[in-house]
Amino acid sequence: MKRFFFLAAAITTLFIVSLAGTAFAQIEFIDPPTEDGASAETIDPSDGALGPTVSPAFRKTVDDLAADGKISGADGDFYYLDDFTNEWAQIEWYQWIPRSGPTMNNFVLRSKIKFESASRTPNWSESGCGWFFRGEEVDTNLTAFYSLEGNLRLFGFNNKTPLSYGRVNHSRAAVSGEIEMVIYAEDQKVGILIDGVPLIERTDILVDDNPSQLFSVTFSGTNKDFGIRCDYSEIEFMILP
């Protein structure tokens, strides 16, 4: 039976990690701003209860991925996250913030991401927004990242060993814009679509069994003002059984 959960976006712990070099140089733990804790309301769409329902856009995304054999099925537990905004202004660093509440390993995620740089000349390749998953710390994780240079990257770490699963161009460089990002992950397969276009799919992912929350990620390519701003909206995900 499909279930639907409503989650208020909340910040719990903020991790900040240096991008310099091929390994993480240091980790700094910072107390996040005071916000209400995450709340969740469970809704079974079959009982006719009023409340959030799966959007047609996300339902189509899941159905299309299942029909194309990208995921094993179109049924699972569906979740919705409140809109939120991240800002970060520390050049060559990035931050990741837990968002989802429940942990997951195999899932489909869809979100709109609007990005903006306070600088007209940021470090293009290391400025942008994305999602961090299959990881609770810096040693083992995966990250899908869309940069201001118009490239999509999938990378991570496996027991501190750097992993790179591709860098693919989608658009020209821009200091502001908006994309739709879809991530699907099932065992050793991870794929990413930007604005409906499949850009990366790998079936050799080493980080294949490491359930965790979803984390939003902000990559800062400038120290100016607010740095990089990432506005996340229309955030829905399904955990595969």
C-alpha cells in the first residue's frame, strides 16, 4: 500500500567541508539557526483523507522511470518536503544539511532548484546546489551537484577514497537560473535528469548500501555577501520498498 508523508523542512546539524585537494581537509560543526523540529503527518491516499497528495508531475516521473526499467517498480512510500533556502559564502567550501527525516537507500527524488550568486564572477565550477545522499559523514557518501558553469556532477567518497561518476554539461554558465533535478538510486544504479534530460546514469556505484537521510548541499564559489543562494521547491521523493 502506498503511503504519503508530509515533512516540514528542518535543519538539525550543519556540516561544513573543505573542497580543496582530493581529500577533505577538515570538518567544522556549527550550531544551526533555531527552527521548529521536523513534523510528519501520515496520510493514506486510499482512505479519502484530506491532505497532501502525490503531484501529477512526480507521479509521472516515477511511472516513466519504472516503465523504462530505470527502477524496479513505481510503488513505495511517498514524501513531500516544505520549500526552503540555503545560503553559503565561504569560497571553496560546501555545506550539507539533513532534510528528509526518514533514512533511505533506494529512492526517487524530484525537486526544483533556483540558484543565484552574489558575485558576477564566482568560481563557476565550485558554485551551485544539489543533494547529498547515502552518507551521514564525510568518509562515505554520494553527491549530485549542479554548478553555475552549467555542469552536472556525481561524486562521492567510499571509506575516504574519492569517487567520480561523471561531469556532464547541460547549459551555458550563468550566475542565476532554475533547474528541475531528478535523482533515482537503486542498489548500484544511480541516475540524474536535469529538466527532463538524462545526463548521468551509472550502474557501478560503490556506495550501494548506506541508508541515510537526504541532505541539501550548497557549494560556495565566492565570499561576497550571501555567497550562493539555493531555493528548493516542489520537493517530493519516494522510498522504494
